Amino acid sequence: MSRRAFVVANWKMNGSYRANAEWLEAALPSLRGAHTACDVAVCAPSVYLPQLVQGLSQSAAMVGAQNCSEFAVGAYTGEISAAMLADIGCDLVILGHSERRTLFGETDVSVAKKVALAFENGVMPILCVGETLEEREAGKTLEVVTSQLKAVLDHCGIMPLVAGALAYEPVWAIGTGKSASPEDAQAVHAALRDALARVDAEAAARVRILYGGSVKAGNAPALFAQNDIDGALVGGASLKAQDFLAICRCAEAL
Ligand code: PEP
């Protein structure tokens, strides 16, 4: 079945009011009109989400956060709940990014709780899975990514991923300039879709599986040409509006 392409910008901890306004000014003419053949989202640091919700309101582009709390409400100083993201008009949230897993101690269990809360609150989760270089070299890629996925499926089923997306992001490819080859990425995406299909084959065919890891306009077409690669999660190349838009155009051409 054909799935609508999806390109998601992950600004990580970058940006300022001024830089964001400049990005919006550069991207809006294109985001207002052209991107009818693919879904586009911009995930910014939480403090800037209202600026993006407002700035992108006249476009079809969606706004996303990069994390939310695993708790619903209460005495959790410094946390931001999924309900709060929904309250300010945020459409989606990246969860389980490898930087959160490795630098901030997120576990499969905490990620699964976040996915469930995001979905319950109407915020689409973009669940990230991916192996380290060491795991890849040990031949453990499929074992690692399917067990990260299983933790979420066991906790809250497949529907959160039908609403949002699954992102395969090999850790060794993030921010390194070394993308996975289209064939290697496709093999992992196909294995992830098989794992989803073991839960619900019809739903699995609807889940968008994005690739993330040094995607640029130069390598995007070959990645997007693969059967199970439905778009991209883009870090570094999303910081310049024109670079990001060039990747969106590659997805539109699918
Ligand atoms: C990311 O941050 O999720 C990412 C894929 O980064 P980059 O595109 O810079 O590799």
C-alpha cells in the first residue's frame, strides 16, 4: 500500500527567537503551498513551540516537541507533560531519540510510557529506534531495534505508531555524515515492518517508517526509493530552511 511521505525536522537544542523567525520567513512561502504530496513537521526545543505553532499556522506543516514526560501530571519539577504539548497546539513529539537514551538515561520502559501518554493526549509519537556501531558490528542490529520496538508494542500496541511514525536511526549515522546505505536501511525497515505485522498486518502496512541519520538532499532520493522508507527524520540538514525544503521536495517526488 502507498503511504504518505513524511519529513520531520529535528532542530535538537538549536535556535533562538530570531533564528527561528528567519527560518520561518525562508520556509513559509514553500510550506504554505507546495508540500501537498508529503507531510512536513518541525520539532523545536519546547520553549519555542508557541512561536512555531503561531508561525506555521497558515501552513500545512505540523509542529513537534523533542520529548515529553513519562508522567501525566504532578510533582515532577522541570518536566513537560504530553497534555501540555497538546494544550499549546503541538501536533507530535519525537520519543526515544538515541541522544535521550544515551545522554539522559531513557529506557525502553520510560519511552513506552511516553508513547502511550502522547497518544492518549492526541500528540502523535515519532518513536526512534537504532543500534550503536558496536551493536551493528556484533551483528545485533535487528535484535536491538526489534526489542526497542517490542517494548512499545507490548505496552501500548501498534495504534500510536499508525497515528505517528516509527523512525529507524542508526546511532552511528546521526550527525556523523555517514548515512546507512539505502539497501542496509531498507533491510532494517523491512524487518521492523515484519515485527509490526506480527502484531497487526493491516495496521503495519499503514505505519510510516522514517529513516534518520545524515540525510541530505543528495542521499534522500535513493533512500526514499526503497519500499519501506517512507520519509526522513532530519537533524543537521534541517537547520537551514533551504536544505530542509530540498529534502521535502525529494519526498514529494516519490
Ligand atoms: C537526528 O537528530 O535525529 C538526526 C538524524 O540527525 P542528523 O540528520 O544530523 O544525522
